[in-house]
Amino acid sequence: MTTSTTPEALWRPDPERIAAAAVTRFQSWAAERYGAPAEGGYPALQRWSVAELETFWAAVADWFSVRFATPYERVLGDRAMPGAQWFPGATLNYAEHALRTAEDPARAHEPALLHVDETQEQTPVSWHELRRQVAALAHELRALGVRPGDRVSGYLPNIPQAVTALLATAAVGAVWTSCAPDFGARGVLDRFQQVEPVVLFAVDGYRYGGKEHDRTRTVADLRAELPTLRAVVHVPLLGTPAPEGALDWAELTEGHDDIEPVFEQVPFDHPLWVLYSSGTTGLPKAIVQSQGGILLEHLKQLGLHCDLGPRDRFFWYTSTGWMMWNFLVSGLLTGTTVVLYDGSPGFPAVDAQWSIAERTGTTLFGTSAAYVMACRKAGVHPGRDHDLSRVGCVATTGSPLPPDGFRWLHDEVAQDLWIASVSGGTDVCSCFAGAVPTLPVYTGELQAACLGTDLHAWDPQGRPVTGEVGELVVTNPMPSMPVRFWNDLDGRRYHDSYFAMYPGVWRHGDWITLTDRGTVVIHGRSDSTLNRQGVRMGSADIYETVERLPEIRESLIIGVEEADGGYWMPLFVHLAEGAVLDDTLRDRIRRTLREQLSPRHVPDEIIEVPAVPHTLTGKRIEVPVKRLLQGTALDRAVNPGSVDDIELLRFYENLARTRR
């Protein structure tokens, strides 16, 4: 929370780092050419970027030498939300920009991709080879009749073939969509059936936790339930032959050395990919983002905020079912080597991800806040046990990084470490606030709102607030906001998802505090708000406090409005091995919350659970649990294909029955 006294920064960039940062050079260049403020550093640049929105995005396109096959008429044709029209008249291609580095003879044989599996062995794919494979596969997709606007799907892990398939799809002007192979058939079909793909790329299985997981039966189910498929491409990760009627990956990508890539030049707002919401309470939202919008947003985010360039190696632990995979692939736009890891985040030991960073020479290491906290609890010492001298930044997302996570990274990785906690969403496939290489890092706070992001905290009446909790809103459009939801013909579902509370203003569904220093604190989802005695609070604050206790592995807090007007706030705890939830531990939990947060944060009950349920992308499930506790039947409270273990939710359903 903000106070009138500025706290001590955990980290400050030195003058040399500030001067060398791309965002510093961009500001000086934009001051000369586009009227950006030459003084005032990042805060002045950010204010200008939202006050002069069109000029800013024109400068971004110019700075990164975006190739428009046909020029744009203006930057923003209509700025109303939803429906803002970016760069009308322009045509371009995302894949062409992702492969530009391959055109440089000096870099063509450097690695574009470094693939690592659980053996920790590295397999490089050069820029030249990636471009060749994309050219070959795009040629074969066209031969299969794939045309601009057709959907191409991937049931693939985080492997080079997935990157190649995405880029080939984009080169054709088709629309990419993917799910990780740990998704079951129902979860995949809930997504793919909405968009009716014409091609499916699918592995025969995957490796995770030291074991092989066969997926041939699941792929057969997908083929049977996706009648629009014209072709299935078999990717033999486990070495099995292609099933009957399927094409083999090697046949489509080998022996085409003489084919040059052809990049379909599509309108700026032409669909690039479809991402999906978690879909815990119904069918996942099929979120459509544009070729041009993603291109510009990711160039800005990766090139300016993450400060990535040709000398960097970019690793983020993710799967193809999470937007961070798409974000990771876009590292190619900045000429960066992208590290793809396919496997368990903690195999063979909790420090596995740090080992990958060491072995690959990672410079920007991205992971989840949950992984950082798991390492802290396990007593991992990354800086002592691994050579992380090339790691300049550790970035986290997925959930707010607690203050203890900041301190642990500072103490256990490196004291001169840029810690970038970032917050955004699948909805924009980018960040609203987070990494700025030229600003200090304060414990528990995101560094600043991102460039071109008109970020505010609003109270329920739509008034901006500083220094207190409010709704995260964005009051001007961003290029990567969805162009639409698939099959949302009248746009109602899109409108209701973001614009129903404040007409014409994007409400994201997070509680945030904007400090008077311009930093941002994330408090958790506002759609699962805790409202104790009229005081709103975020669940993230409670999790951060409770999970400091060594006995607590994970927790879940729910606020339940009861039919008689009462309010019940139970805390569910998943205990560490050997811990016992007795009166002594219950008292410690209550006392910790009372002293470190407030008496209003003390739960009505503390209940042990076998585990905390999550979405398939690892987020705690709060809203469906609340619905179950209010008496909603399980089959109506949650979409079973969206959760990691549906059986865990039966505990809450049974608990609701016993309380009636």
C-alpha cells in the first residue's frame, strides 16, 4: 500500500543500464521525431503515450520498422470501445516479422529456438532452419486447401514443431489455436469445436515428471468429434507411426529446401489466433486477437518493457494452453533466441527451472509466482547452486508475487536482480502493468503501468482513486484487445465480459492500488471479491500472508453471501506434509491474519482440504467453489473440462450439503 513516505527500493538500475535500455533510446528518438518528452524519464513517456495515443503507436511501428505491405490511412479510425479500429487500410504479416532475423546472413545460423526437455539436453533450431520449415509447411497447408481465415489447431506441447506450425499458419493468413496435451478430450473439444478447425497438428503423447503419457486415444477422439478436419498431422514425439489417414510431420517439412516463404499480406485486424478463457463456469470464451494488434503490442512489450534484443535468450515456463506461450514465441520478433522447455516445472527436483536457465544462458527468466514461492518453501538456493550470471531479469505472472517472493529472489538469486512482476491477461495477451528496465523495484509492487496503457483504479461510481483499492480499468483502447469473440455474432458476450460495469471502459476484473509513485499493487480478482462488513478485500493478500506459514502448502479463501443475509468466509488450507490442523495452528493462522492484515481478514472457519483445485492453466478456482458453497450443483457450477481435478470439487459440494 502507498504511504506518504517513499519506501526503500529493493533494486535500482544503475545509470549505465538506464542509458543502454531500449526504452531510453526510444524516448530520445521519439522526442526528436514525434514530440515525445525528452526529459522526465519513463513516467513522462508513459503519460505522453496515453495522452497522444495515435502518435505513440505510430512511433512504435516506425521504431521497430514494421513492414506495411500497404500503408495505413491513420492509426486509429475509431477509438470507441469495444470496436476500436487500428491502422485501417494497412496490410502486413506477423510471421514475416517473426522470421526477419533469418534474412541477416550474419545471424541466419544462430539459434532461433533452443528446445530443452526433462533430460536437460538442448536441441537448437537455427533461424535459417526455422524459416525453411515454415516455408515448407505453409506451402503444404496451402496444398491442403487452407486459406486465409481458416482455423488450424495444435494439440502439442512446448516444442519447436508447435512454433513452426503457428508461424506457418500465420504465413498463410489462417488462424492458429492450441491446447496442451495434458488437456483431456472434453477440455480440448470445448475449445476447438467452437472454432471448427480444418487441420489438426497432434502429438502421439508427451513426457512429464519422468514418465511417458500416451495420447493416441485422445487424438482419435478429437478426430471423431471434429468433423471439419480436412487433415491431421502426426507429430511422433514418442516415436509411433502415423495413424491411418494422418499425415506425417517429416513428410510435410523435409525435402523442400528450394521453397521460399510466402507471407499472405492481411488487414491489420485480420485474426492471428484464438485464445481461451479458463471456462470454469461455462464454455471458454474464444478470444480472437489480430495479426497487427499482437505484432505491435508484443514488439512494444518485449522490445521496450522486457528490453529483449539479439543478444538475449528468453525462457518462460509455460504450456501451449496458456497465453504466455504465445507471448514467448513473440520473442522472435525482437531477434531473441527463445528457450522452449517441455516438461514438469519441478522435475527431477524443485530447482529444475533454474537449472534450465543456467544451461541455456537465459537472460530473461519468466516463471509463475507460485513456482517462486514453492522454491522458497523448499529451501532452494538458486544463486548458490547454479551459475545464473547471465540472468538479468526474473519475471513472474499468473498471480501476484507476494512481498516475500520479491525478497527471496533478491536474497537467493542475486542482489543486483531486476524483478519484474507483471499483470495482464489472456484477454489482451499482454501486460497492463509490470516490467520497466529503467525504474526501481519496490517490494510487492509492479513497477508501472505499461506504455500506451491508460490504466486506472476506479471506485464503484467510476471515480479514479489513488492509494486505495479500486477496479482495474483501461480507459483507451489497446491494439491487442480482442477484435471479437468467436461465434459472438452480436458482440454481446464480448461487451458483457469487459464493458458492462463502466460503458466504454475496459474493466478487467482485478482489484488494484495505484500508488502516488506510479507503482501498482495487485490484490486479486474482483469477480471473487471478499466483502467483509462493507470492506472489499482481495484474496491475494490473504494467500500471501497465510502461505508464509511453513505448515500451509496452499490456501483458498471464499466469501459466501447467505440466503438469510449473513456472510460466511471460510479459509481452506492444504497442509504441508506432516503438518496437523489443530487448535494451535488455527490460532496461529488467525493471529497472523489479524496482526499482519486486519481483524476483518480473519476467517469464520479454517478447514483442511486434500488439495486446492485449479484451472488447467494453474489458477486457483474461486468463483465455482463459491457457487458450490451457495448450493449450486456441481454440474452447473463448473465446466469439468476446465479444472485439473474435478474430484477435488466434490469436497466443497458435500460441505455445502452438510451446512444446509
